[in-house]
Amino acid sequence: MREGERHVAKISSAACGYGFTLMASSTKDVTKLWGMGLNKDSQLGFQRTQHSRSKIRAGLLLPSSPLRYIVITETPDSVFSCFFFPGLGHHNISSCPVEVGGDLAGVEVQQISSYGDCSLAVSRDGQLFGWGNSEYRQLASVSESTQINSPRRLPLKGCGKVVQAACGGTQVAVLNEKGQVFVWGYGILGKGPKLSESSSPEMIPSSLFGRSEFSPSVAVVQIRCGLSHFAAVTDGGELFVWGKNVRGCLGIGKRDDQFFPWRVTVPGQVVDVACGVDHMVALVKSLL
């Protein structure tokens, strides 16, 4: 993973953006983030110069990556942002990471997600915070405005304690401590063709992720969003996808859009998954 060196590092996480990819490699001493691809808008977290155009840079681990800006965590209770709609309380462009405030000030953050022009953060006590664009009602629980330039706490009724959140281009999803998935926004949300828009969380039945009287304990442990599609991983290592199937990005063996969660056949146990604009990457543990 280093230029001019034979150096092999295990990939612990990967994330896909619009024309760029981020990968995390871990050793016992340090975790590094490797970025490659487009950086004309500082997507990789550093100012683009002629000299650095083709360089691979190391940085901090991101849970997910966006289209036009990045949000990173450096310490358990700090969130930094750069480029466009960064949640800094103004609408100016920032090409270097700056700590965000608003309702997140003093809050211990355990996970962040960003995509398109919207960002979400989950606190360690299970609360959800959001900022950025809300054209598709992603942040309608706190404002009718289509733009929120500072983090706000989002009151979610009936969702319980949130442990993970995911942003898409027009839709968002959260996962609670019981392994239940809630979705809202605009697009194919996963509850059939009749539900294409919602400003409040809609729970996807756990039975669509494999829970039944024979497997009553099945739970979702990871949730991800792409530009217009979703992915979820269960505690059994199964991968479920739904949404717009642009260029076959869902991996379900057909080109049709998927209106309900569909289990993807994968040769192994899925450990992690990342969703891009029109592609998806899964980290799989072999069963052999």
C-alpha cells in the first residue's frame, strides 16, 4: 500500500464516494486511512495541488464517505468537517477540517455518517444529530427549512436508543439497539412501492431481514446507504440490499430496482459493506 515498497496491510474498512475510495488499514499500533481518486473538491481531506494530484494520503478513519464533503472524528467526543455544508454555522467553503458545534457541542459522539449534502451523528447515549441539506425531509423533525448549517438534535419517536445511522443522497436510516431498522426521506425506502416519501421514521419489519419463529433472535448489526440504495448486515453475516439498482449495484443478479430488503448470495460471512453512487463493496470472511 506504499509507493515503491512491498508493504501489505490488512484492510479493516472501506468506503466509497463519488469518484473516490477510502480504505482503512490497521496494525497493532496505528490505524491509517488511505484515499484515492478524485480530489478536486478536497474530498480526501487535504487541499488539492498539482503536486498532490495523484498521491495517496493517510489520515483518520471514516465510518462512511460523502459526495461533496467529509466528516471525520479525531477523539471520542469531537467531530471535524471540511468543504461544503460542513455544519459550521455558516455556508462558506472550508478545505481544512474544523470542529463543529451547535447541539453537538460537548456531546460524546460514537458514529457519524455523511452523503450528498446531509450529515448525521450518533451520541454514545443513543441520540441522533443532523445538519446540512433537508430537501427530502431528512431533518424535518426539527425544521421545515431545506438547509440547516449547524448540528441539531433530532427527536425520534418510537425508535429507541440509536446505535448507528446512515445517510444517502435523498434518504436516511438508523439502527437501534434491538437491531431494528428505521428509514425516512425520499426514494425506495424498503417497505414496498407505495412508500416513496416520509418525513418521520418508518420501521422495516424484522421479518424482512430473516427473523422468524425459527430464528427469533436475528438482528441487523450494520446499516449503510448509497446514493439511492441501502445495505444491511445481520448478526449472522448475511447481507440484505434494497433501493435503486443502478448498473446492477445491488448485486442481486438482475437490473430491476428492489423495493424490499433482498438477501445477497455471498461466498462467506459479510463483515462490513460500503455503498457508493453506483457500486458496492463488501468485506467478507471466508467460510473455508
